Amino acid sequence: MKTMRKIAKPCGIVGGVWAVLLAIILSLLAPTRMVTSEISMEPDQYVTNTIESIAWGTVAIIIIMLLLGILGLLGLMLSRRNPRLNRIFIWISSLGMLVLSLALMFVFISPSGLILLPAAILLILAAIGTWETEVMPFQEAV
């Protein structure tokens, strides 16, 4: 049990930073497509406008991944001030990251789900470790 308490903070930091960095890397490497539209200014003249865009689903996944990573890091920073809020943030972040990772692997068939899985596991270890720190003093008092 002491080992879980000791590794909780490093695991949480590594898992949160992993998720944030993965979101940044995916946003830079996200597949883009060229969207071309023609605008008619006059009856015989057309102006062609080409825009490079990212699919909305990819943007949503990147934003969710970024928010979950930041939420996990925020939960670790609040560990001294409010332990209950700390546990809630880390559990939401870790379970959300696990669900997102499994959804990316099995529903969207994306390799980024496998890359995100270690971050989810590290955040789950951090959540278990922070849960143990709160429960242990209560058990000793009884």
C-alpha cells in the first residue's frame, strides 16, 4: 500500500503530461483535407477559395484528450488543498482517458488509442494511490 502512495504523484504527472503532449502532437499531425469553393462575383467570373481543414471528429478527440490530461494534472496540483476534489479530478481524468483510449482502439480503429492507453493506466495508478492516501488515516483512527 505504501508503494501505491509513493508512485501516485509521479504516475499522475507522467500520465497527464503524456496525454497533453499526445494531444499537441496529434493536432500537428492530424489529417487535413483541402476544401475548394467557388464564389461568383459576376456572372462570368468565379473566385476559387481553397481552405485546408481538419475533420471535426479529430478536433473533438484532440480537445477531449487535452482537457482530460489537464484535469489529471490539476487534480495532482490540488492534492494538498482539497484531497476530495483531487480524487474526483483524477478519477474522472483516468476513467475518461481509458474510455477514450478504448473507443479509439475499437470503435475508430485508430493507433492513437494504443498510444493513449499507457497514459490512462498511469492515471488509474495515480487515482488508486491518491485514494489510498485518503483512506489509510481513516482506517488507522478506527
